Amino acid sequence: MSDTNDSCVLCTTPGGAPVWQGAKLRVIRAEEPGFPAFYRVVWTAHSAEFSDLSEEDRLLCMQVVAAVERVLRVQLAPTKINLAALGNMVPHLHWHVIARFDWDSHFPAAIWAPAQRERSPEQEAALVARLPEIDAHLVATLQPWS
Amino acid sequence: MSDTNDSCVLCTTPGGAPVWQGAKLRVIRAEEPGFPAFYRVVWTAHSAEFSDLSEEDRLLCMQVVAAVERVLRVQLAPTKINLAALGNMVPHLHWHVIARFDWDSHFPAAIWAPAQRERSPEQEAALVARLPEIDAHLVATLQPWS
């Protein structure tokens, strides 16, 4: 598979707010409405599936996913972390790393399911206020993989 | 965190059709209506989050996830593989490994989203007919981690 695909949105754009760029992958903030603490680990090369990566690259990828997860847990104490690599619409390997809270609009359903309740502007705003600090922690934590 | 939790469905039941049992984790077939080729990699100990595992255990876990993914790809040539560790309802680490097809009821949406179309009994039946063979390939492939 070629390294870049000119018609792929994750090959041609950051895919969200850039947070950290490593040698083989990057972390972006997804900026999905209702889920402020929603990050993505995006593999740089245009590979569709996790098992397209070498064992070494899969290890690197999941080290970064686990590091992002750990920062979110330590900083935000979410109810649950959700991890997912779907890629049905954008078949370029990217891991969703989402801090979920029992007050969020969809909990305990998946974020792709119908909403369970109204959004909470106050609690979302409190999370949004933490994002610059979270992003800084991510950059510091991910430094070994830069 | 203790190794077992008496009120956890993945501590007290297989959680699906047993396919393979390893020293630290197992593979089950989820038996979710509409998605015959839907497997789960279930960590044996009652850990909620991926980052609760040691680096060594995370590597083992994702080696098995990638091995299941590869068997599904080689045997079924799905449109896409979906991987997810959510656990909002059952906070015991389990990885969904789902072979998705462009004809399935939800594609390209996530399986947790509203359906996009009617189910296809004929195509589902053709997949179901392959499951004993897929399960056998999984058992053979996962032997190194038994």
C-alpha cells in the first residue's frame, strides 16, 4: 500500500486540532461536539487496518494510545475510556481515545449510538477549560516517541 | 484491582460462544444479531481499562487482537475491520473485533449507530456457514498464546 493517498482526508489534512507530531504517528483533538476530551492517534502512512502494520509499529501505536489514555485518566478521572479503530468512512488507521463521563449525552451507550440525554453545557465547558493543560501533558508524555 | 468480580458478567460467564482459551485471555464469538463475524478478545482478570495492563500484557493482548483480525481478513475479505474497547456497560477489558461488510445493516456507520438498511438474511447465512471453519482457523492461529 502506498504511503499517502491524495483523496484521503487523514493524508491531506491534520484531521482535527494538532496536539503532537511523532515520527510515524500524530495525536489530534477530534473537536466532536459534546465530547471535548476526544483525541485521535493517527498513523501517518496510509494503512487501512491495524494488522497492516508490522509488529514493531503496532507496539509503537498502542504505546501511544495507552499513553494518551493514561493522561486522560490521571488528569480527568473519566467514568470510562473508550478506544476504537473503525475507519469505515475514512479507511486510514486512526484510534479514537475518548474520555467518557456518566453525565455525557450518550453514556453508557457508544458515542455513535443515539443520545441518552441532553448535553450539559456547564460540564462540557469545565472540560474545555482543561484542554490546554491536557494537551500540554500529552506533549510532555509523548516526547519519548517524537 | 482484584482478579475477579462476582457481579461482572465477563468474570462469571464466557460472554459468548467460547472459541479459544489462553493463559491470560480468551476469544469468544459475540453472537450479536446481524453481525455473525463478531469476535471478542476478553482479558481474564477483571481490569477495566487497557492501560491497567502492564506493557507486556498490553502487547500480548494486541498480538491476539491482531491475530484474530488477520484471520478474519484472510478468510472473509471483509470491507473493513472494526476494533473497539468500550466497556461502558461492562467495565472489564474486552476488545470487539468485527468483520464489517458493505452489505451489513449498519455499514459504514458503527454497529452501535442506527441501522442504514435492512439486514440481508442470505448474506448473513453465507457468513454463518463459514463460522466453524473460522473458529478452527482462530484456534490454530492462537496456539502460540495458549
